[in-house]
Amino acid sequence: MATTTKRTSSTPQRQQGAARASTGTRVIDPIRILRQHVWLLMGAGVAGAFVGLGAFVVCLLFFPRYNGSVVFELSPDLQTADAVVSTDRRTADTVTRLARTETGRVMTQKVLTAALEDRDVRRTVWADQFKVDGTNFDLNEALVELEDELSAYHVRDTNTFVISWSGSSASDIPVILGAVQASYMSSLTDITDARYNSNLKTFTDQKDDLDSLITFLETEKQNFVRENNITSLNEAVNERRERIAELVRQISEASSNVEMLASRMEQLQAKITGRMDPSNDDIRTAEQDPIVMNILGRIRSLRIELNTARNRFHPGHLAVKQVERILKASEDEKESAVQEIVHRDLNAKFKETSESRESYDRLLQTLESDYTEAQTSLREYSSALGELQSIDRRLEAANADRDDINRTIADINKVRVRSDASKVVVFQEATLPKELAFPKIKLMIPAGFALFLALALGIVFLRELLDNRVKYPSDINSIAGARLLGVIPDSDDDPTGVESVELVVRNEPDSVMAESFRQTAAHVYKEMHASDHQSLLLISGMPDAGTTTISNNLAGSLAATGRKVVVVDANFRRPRLEEAFGMEQAARGLGDALAGEAPVDSVVVTTGDSVDIIGAGSEINRVFERLNTSAMDDILATLRRRYDIVLIDGPPGVVSGDALVLASKCDATALIVRAGSEERGLIGRLIGQLKQMEASFIGVIFNRPRHTAGGYFKKNFQTMASYSPKA
């Protein structure tokens, strides 16, 4: 028989595992929400479609709009005046910048004002709204309105830009846009003509200045030649220039050799003094010396002898040690000899390099002296010729500039008369619109449908977010510290058609609800058995959570496994245990045993299906304070000795303090949560309070969830029902 000692808590490891099982974050299943409200959403969409249709009719009658546009193309630049076709070499950024500039020009007040002064524009339906007294046209008000209604934009990745306008009359579209187009093109022509005239005047003035300069330079050259008698200086100057060029080459070569030798000497000096390590070539050269070669031969012989000795003797043998010492001495001798030979070779190279540098220094001095003399001679011969050549260069440059300007003037005149010289051409003119731009039925009905559907979705999901009640099994796992022990479906969701749930495990064992109780009982027993618990308090947060029904069916499931089970009705305010078992209320029960008026054995009632029950007792003895006495401890200890499992049907935790009192008496507690009737905050607070009690809190039993359409639990219910034996 089980021990009478009350188990106070589960192991720390199990408590930590239970804590990790709850994430503390509420999870919302959008698919489940959509399926639950599918008809509401469809109705909202249909209503939106009808609203969209009504809006279309209203807009068609009172707010019709026609739209039109003019497309302009940015012509490629002419590379030359004689080019057969223009070539577009502009980048995308350049085209975009030019298009934005032109759209800005279209929208200027100057262009729009000129368009509004057109007589055809003032006869349009659109212009009637700006006529004062039916005759005078308010240009300023019309200009403000046109600026607001007219739009201009660049078409991306093309050489085109567009101006568009919409109005209530289709006939106004080509008139208004045609006037803006004509005004813009006229403005563009004026700008182009002014630019051509300005450029032409600039180049003509430059040509006149160059003509005067050329005449002056030709006169100056004639006077200079006559005054200096310049005839045969060219050959003498050329000879001296060639001599100077040769001296410069020789001086450069000698200087390069001096710098190279100085660098070589510095490197050798660094190696000799030890500031730089000898190069591999220096070491290899030293190793070719006969002395080093002789030592290397001896080292190779000693290594062969050492290998022979190691093969014949062990590593610590005297003969091996002696050969190793001789080999080490020979290697040290070889290193010393190499260093000595390297040092000797470096000194020899340093001396040789130093002598070469002195020779080149003397040669460089001689060449520099000759170079000075040659320059002096050249200056005397080239002074006069240089001045003459300067005059010639100026004259030649002036003639070249005049020729360029003449060609430019000719090109300007050619480009001006070409038809493809305009940088903007009309790609597509405005035409009479063939259909309405607004409203469009194919857009407004879907828009109304989508708008109302989105509104309904927003309301549904907002309501779900604001609703803090526990409605789904996933909500349990979002409560900190909660652990789901089992889910008991609503009887309406049971495909087998349960008539009564009070004793469904006993009366309808093939139902889905009975199977759910059995699975839950298995989890409950596993938790209690793991911690060697016997007494379990079952309480709820709010009334009518189904605590008594769950207690009865858990007792039936546990008793069916061969265990002795007793259910105690500790809900003194609303006892229902005996009624649920279909029995009349007994004269004596738990209250009478606590009052000392009846022993425990006399208040136990056998139900006939291996489950014993203890009712609440007579009404006069249902004193709540007695639940927190040693008499209650004695009763529980007696029941633990006689039964394997003691289930306590407790009162709701919110309306009664008895629940927490009982939690301090039992080995373990479990919380019954009814779907849709209890707040997550309340459940979290009760779990926190139960965890502070001495009893071990093992988890939550979720009762009567509804509408789990398409979810995990509904699929399980259908599988259970189909797998049950047929009647």
C-alpha cells in the first residue's frame, strides 16, 4: 500500500522542463481564424462589390473623367553638320536630366499662359467655369487650375516625355493639350533661334579679332627678318642641339651608373659590417671554394659513418657519440669557413666597386663641363631664331583658329536649316478619347470587394488580438508556466454523437470524448507516478468549467487500469459529485468527517465500477475553514493508504479561497480551463499561485474547445471515431 506521507513538490528538473514548455508568447493561427470566419469574409467581399458598383454608377453620373496625352521625343544630337543621320550617344542619366528639364519648361507659367490665350481653349467646356458673368475669362484662376491638373513626366528607359490632362468633356482633351503643345514648341523655337543668333555673333566677333591679329603678326615677322638678317642660322643651331642631346644622354647614363655603384657599395658595406645578412648567392659562391668543398666531403663521409654506427649500435653507444661529436665539429668548421670566405669576397667586391665609381665620377664631371659650354653656344645661336619661331607659331595658331571659326560658322548655318536639328519633336499628338478614364467598372468592383474584405479581415484579426480569453489549445502554451496535459473536446464536436458527458468513459467508451479522457488520464498518471504522488486536486478558475465531469471521467479511466481510485467532493459551495454519478446525496460526507461526526470509512460510497466517492456531506457541516485543519490532513493520509489515486474535486479558484487551501494539502494540483470563458491573465495568476503552494503543479486540462476546423484536434477526433468498433 502507498505511503501516508504527503509529497510536496516535483523535482527541480521537471519544474524547469515545465517552464521551458511554455513560451510565454501567444500564437495566432491565421488559417484557423480565416476558416472560422469564411462566410463573414465572403459576405463582406460581396457587400464591397455591390458598394463598388454603386460608386461606379454615382461617379459615372456626376464625376466622369476623360484623359489624353501628348508624347514628345528628345532627338539625338547632331555630331557634325554634314552627318547623314544623328547618333545618340547620351547616357540614361543624361536623357533623364534633359527630359526633366523639358517637362519643367512645359509647366512654366509663360508656356501655360500662352496656351490659355488660344481662342479655341476659351471656347471649351472646361474654360466656362472661369468666365465671369458668362463673358470675361479669368486667366489667373484658369492658370492655377491648369497647373494643378496638367502633369508632365519622363517615361523611364526611353527618350520620351509626356504631358497629360484629364477633363469632364472628351472634346476638351485635344484642344487643351494641342494648345499647350503649340505653346511649348513655339517657346522652344524662340529659345533655339536666340541661341543660334547668340552663338553666331560670338564666333563672328572672334573671326574679326583674328583677322586683325594675323595682319599684325605678318608685318612684325617681315620687320624682324630684315632687321636681324636671319638666313643660315638653322644648320648651326641644329648641330649644337644634337651635341647637347648626345651630352645629355651620356650624362644620364653616367649618373645612372654612379647611383647604381653607390647603391652596390652601400649594400656591400652593410653585409661587411653585419647590418645585412649575406645573400644566398654569396653563400653559394663561398661554398664552391676548395676549402669548403673539402670540409663538405668530410661531412658527407662522417654522416655515412654515423648511419653505419647507428645501425650497428644503439643511440647511446660510445662509437655513435664519438662520430656525432666529430660530425658536429666538422659542421661548425664548415660554417666558420663559409663566413670567412664570404667576408673576404665581400671586401674584394667592395674595393672593385669603389674603383669603378671613382672612374665614373671623373667622366661625369667632364661631361657636365662639356654640356655647359654647348648650352652657352646654343643660346647665342638660337636666341634670334627662337624669337622668329615664336612669331611663326603665333601666326600659325591664329590662322588655324580662324579656319576653325570659319568652319564653325558654316556648321551653325547648316544645322540651322536642317529639319532634324530640333532637340524635341512631337512623337504623338493628343487625340479624342475613345473611353472613360474614370470611373472603370472593372476596377471599382474589385476595389470595393478588396476594401471591404480587408476591413473585415482587419476587424476579425483585431478582435482576435484584443480577445484575451483562452479559446484554443495553442493559447495554453502561450501562458508562462502552463503545460497542457490534455484536451477534452466539446460534445458537439464528437462525431459519435455523445448523449451525456458526466460518465462518458463508463457509458460510451467508444466515443471520441472517452478516448480523450483516457489519453488525458494517462498523461496525468505519468506526471504523478514520476514524482510518486497520490492525491491530485482538480480546480478551475471560473465556475462551470467542468471540474466535476473531468474528475469523474479521469477516475473512471484510471480505475479501468486496475488502480483503486477515490473521488472526494471538496466543493462545499456547489457540490455535484454524487449527482454526476446519478446517485442521491448521501447523509454523510467530507464535511461530517471533518467535523468528527463520522469516520472516513462510513462516508465512502462505492459506485460499482471500481471508483469510490466521498460527497460533500450534510449542509450544516460544510464549513470551509475545516479544510485547513489537521483533520483534513488525517483524512487525506488515510485515503492515501487505502487508494492508489485520490482525486479532489475542488471549488473555482476565483470565487473561493478554499482552492488554495486544498492545494497546500494535496500532493499535486491540475487546473481545469474551459475554452472561451477564462482570461489568459487569470490563468497565469492562478498558475503562479499554485506553484507557490507545497503541492506540485502538473499542468492544465483544456475543456470544451470549439470550432477547431481544419486543425490538429479535429483530425484526431475524426480518426478516433472512424477507428472505433462499429455497433
